[in-house]
Amino acid sequence: MEVVPLSSAAEVGAVAASAIEALVRSRPDAVLGLATGSSPLPTYQELLARHRAGTGPSYGGVRCFTLDEYVGLPIGHPESYRETIYRELTDGLDIPRDRVATPDPADVETAGARYEEAIVAAGGVDLQVLGIGSDGHLAFNEPGSSLASLTRIKTLTARTRDDNARFFGSADDVPRHVLTQGLGTILRARHLLLVATGAGKADAVAAAVEGPVSASCPASVLQLHPHATVLLDPDAAAGLARLDYYREVYAGKPAWQGM
């Protein structure tokens, strides 16, 4: 795992955007895994700004898979993750909507297996963007989730619904169930890129990066992945015991190595 402490949320977004652009330039038909929520927004905003400026790559051949989707929202609901990712990223990058997939809540019993099959048929995810929940959840794999889990339906905890209430007006309006990629699904991506900003993520980041691998902190599965990158602003990195070490290693990294 490569842990990269950076100077600001804006720098986290810039470094993550550069990693995504480098992949798409080298592989125009890349498969991207996309997270929603507040953590990836600086990355997405940077990608969009570069695309509008004409300095980014073409995304016309890219395919995308989101991490999750709410169960019970009507088609086209503005807070569904399909509509959110269209609005926050893919429409602005000119990625055709038929190349952006989310788990299909129309048939919940078969949705997980169908989504797993679609990811495999696409050749797997090349780079998966990830955020981290304040309790260490990854996608909607709450504490206690199996480390080998695949895409399935999950019940949201009160804490997670409270965290997402800002998008809906109140926690009561947040759906109680989601379809989410499992931890085992996420681990199959070839590169995991976790971005975290803000003091509210510091404890979860420390547990994920330096704590034991445990279902109590689902994000700790990143320690098992051969190519995981964790980009942090100063507040999110504040709880790390080996912070100086991570800074030293990143400062000495050869320029050719990339992310």
C-alpha cells in the first residue's frame, strides 16, 4: 500500500486526477470504477476542469462501473447514484451513458450476480476510485461485512443514513437498502485509489492503513491488495503513526514510477 500525505484537498484531487488521466492515455478503453459521495468530488472537479480546458484525454472509449445504487428510488431520481455520477462526472467527460453501469435495483434478487457478470465481461476494473466512511466502511460494506463479499443488497446503518442525510434533507428520506459491490469485488480491481479528506475521516484512515485487517474496519482490506494508493489531506492523515515515514517515501519516489 502506498500512503501519500498531501498538502490540501485540492492537491489530493489533482494527484488522483493525474493518475486517472495517465491510465486513460495509456489505455483509451480503460474500465473505471467510480465512487460517489463527497470524497471523490475534488478529483472529479479537477478532471472536468482539465477536460473543459482541452488538456485531458478523450474518454469516449472508457467504460465505468459505480460502486453501488440505492434500492427503492424511482428511475431518474436526482440522488440515485446513476444520476449523481452522470451529473458529477461522466456527462461532463463526454462518456456515453450506455457505457456507465450501476447495479440494477429492478430485480434485487439477481442484481448482484448480474453486476458481477457485467464487470467480468468488461474485463474487470482497471482503476477503482474509493472513499472511506467515518466508521471505516468501503462502498456500503459496513463494519462486519465479509472480506470476501460480492455485489449484494445491504441494509444501511443509522450512522450511514445520517451521514447521507445531507443529500436528501433528512435521514428518514434516505433509503434503507442499497446494492453494493462487495469487498471481494473491489479487491479484484487492478488499482485501488482511495481519496480521503477532512478530520472526520482521520480515525477511519488510521484504522484502515495501520490497524489490523478486520471486518470491523472494512477499508482495511486495502492492505491485502498489491496496488493500493491512499491519498490524504493533512486532516485525514492526522491520526497516522507513521506519517513522517510516508512523507519521506513519497518525496523520494522516482518520477517514472507514477501511481
